[in-house]
Amino acid sequence: MMRISEKGITLIKEFEGCSLTA
């Protein structure tokens, strides 16, 4: 697994949250 920057992790978490909420 490639290392992801904190910004990337935050974006992914926000994206997942939006997907789950949508």
C-alpha cells in the first residue's frame, strides 16, 4: 500500500463520508 499524505487521507475520508451520506 502506498503512503498517502494527510491531505489525501482527509480528502478520502471526506469523500467516503459524502458517499455514505448521499
